[in-house]
Amino acid sequence: MKKLSFIIVVLLSASTFPQKFNDLALTPPMGWNSWNKFACDVDEELIRKTADAMVSSGMKDAGYVYINIDDCWHGQRDSLGFIHPDPKRFPSGMKALADYIHSLGLKLGIYSDAGWNTCGGRPGSRGHEYQDAMTYAKWGIDYLKYDWCNTEALNAEGAYLTMRNALYAAGRPIVFSLCEWGDNKPWDWAENIGHLWRTTGDITNCFDCIVDHGTWKSWGVMYILDKQDGLRIYAGPDHWNDPDMMEVGNGMSVNEDRAHFSMWCMLAAPLISGNDLRNMSKETNEILTHKEVIAVDQDALGIQGFKYSSEDSVETWFKPLKNGEWAVCFLNRSSVVKPVEFSWKDKTVSDSFSGKELNCNKTIYSIKDLWVNKNIGKTDKTFSAEVPSHDVVLLKLSLVK
Ligand code: GLA
């Protein structure tokens, strides 16, 4: 009898105990977010048209699913404390918008902040966590990005845990994206709290620069890349390092956009585009929808890639993939074209984290150049190529059958 009541108590507490909604992000989330291009200039027209463009541009077919509204959608809280969208910008309300997004086979994301106010000065969720989670669930929201402005004296793990529990209590599976810029080392504690966590401050639209905003800085693509050093052991299916939303299509050169996108795929990063999907160039579209490159990011093993070497401004990165395949990326960070040469047979690449090894003496692989879309031989011969400035050569190695 004692045993039976113990089992009942365990079962009951397992079903009611707050937790993260599991398995919502077994591969890195893919979608779009308003912030990088539109900042506070968001309204329902933009969101609907962006969702339409996600379908018509082929992005949905390529795997993008979330349409995420960032800061500044908010209106006021009512007398009972419930949050409402800005009635001028979102006159039809969030439920109608979510219904529309869902009718296209897409999902809707929203943004809030653990503090009193968001970074854009709109109402934050502090003290309203359960109420806001309930409201989002009622609206049909599928993804929450939760920021960290105006949180003085709050404990990050505790604050994110509160919102995780609130989302769970509200009962609607919502991807939970932590955005505290890596300040409190979320990789140490967030695996069971969220599905992804920002590892750095904000990205900015340049390859290799820092923008100083006075009290804070934003970071070019290469700076963000360098800040991922040492973090790959924390990422995996359902809990990803997030090096921030992409700047592809926002003004860098095509080479730089290609390098940026390739490196995010090597990192198994969430692929959240941040450009104007309604007015995208052919080149931007081709980068964002390249299915075989996206497959490197979305590989089921979910192993974040690693830097193998860095020589004369050229980095060589490896990422183990399922079925014994590997992605290999040569990244030229310099301002001039660089030759690369890689003698597969002379180098054994061992990844102690995943236990995978690339040994081309034991096994021969066929090589595909993914961006050129061409099979280029096997690993029995030394590979050589020229990599343009601020660009990559991205290869996939497959076992020869
Ligand atoms: C912070 C976040 C950004 C964006 C803005 C919105 O800076 O890091 O990604 O959400 O806030 O105000």
C-alpha cells in the first residue's frame, strides 16, 4: 500500500511538475525576426506580407517556419494587468494574426523581457509572467524570445525559470528563446529551461567591425563567430547556442553573406533571417534557401562544428554529420583572395567531444562543393582551391559506397 501511494505521488508530481516543453527544437529553429531590419517599425501589415513572402520566396519549402515579431508590438496593460498589442499597429489583434500565419502553415513568435520594461521601453513581463504566458497561449503564439533589459537585481536563471514554468502552466507548447546575451553563462544552466540561448550581444550588419553605442556595443559577424569559442560542448538537439539572428540580405556583399550563412550552418545555429523578405535579391534568396547548405545546419546529430586550424587568415572548420558524413568549411577572413590546400590523407581529424574521426587513410570520401553544386572528386587526392576575400568554400564529404 505504501509502495502504491508512493508510485501515485511520483506519477502525479511528474504530470504537474513544471518543465520545459521538450522536443520543440530537435534541430535549430528556422524562421524570420523583425528586429535586424525593422527595429521598432513593426505592424500587422508587415508581418502578414512577410509571411506571404516566406511562402512565395521558397523559404517555407526550404524549412523556415517561424515569423517572429520582436520588440515594440506592445500597447498597454489593462486594469487587470493583461497586455494588449498596440491598437494602431495591430488593429486586428494577435489572435487574428496568429490564425493567418497558421493558415499558411507557418508559426508565430513574439517578444518580451524579464524586466519591467523591454529594451525598446515597452511593458516587460516582470510580475506578469503567468498572465503573459496565458495570454500568448490564448493568442496561439508558438515562440517566445525573452530579453534581459531593465532587470537590475534579478537573478537570470531564476527569472528564465519563472517564465519557463509560466509557459508550461499555460499549456501551449512554445519554443523558449533566452536572450540575455551570454552575460550569465546560460549554457551552464539553461538546457532544461529553454530551447536556445543567445551567446553574445547584438549582431550588426558588417563582416568585421564593432559598433560602439556608448553604453553597449554591437558586433560584426566575425566577432560573433569568435565569441562562440568553447561553447560547442553545451549545444545539442533541443538546446542550442544562438549567435544571434542573421544579417544576410541587409547590405553586406554577397561573398560576406555567403560566409555568414555558411558559418551559422557550421555552428548548428538557429537560422533566423533578419532581412526584408518582401524585397529580396536573387542572390540573397539563393543563399537563404540553399537546401544542401541548410542540411548542414539541420543535421539530425545536432553537433556544433569546430575550428580545426587557422593559418594566414584562413580558418578550416569541420562538422560531423549523420551517416558518417562531414561538412568542411574554409573561411577566408582576409581582404585578398587566398589559396587553400588540404591533404586529407596526411591529417586525421578527431573530435573528442562527439567521438567522431575523419581518417582518410582508412576511408575514402567523395567531395561535393555545396555552393558550386558540383562533385569534385575524392579524398584520395589533395584538395586545392582559391577562396575569395570574406568568403568560404564549403564541402560535404560522403562515404564512397
Ligand atoms: C536586445 C536584443 C535584440 C532585440 C532588441 C529589441 O538588444 O538583444 O535582439 O531584441 O533588444 O529591443
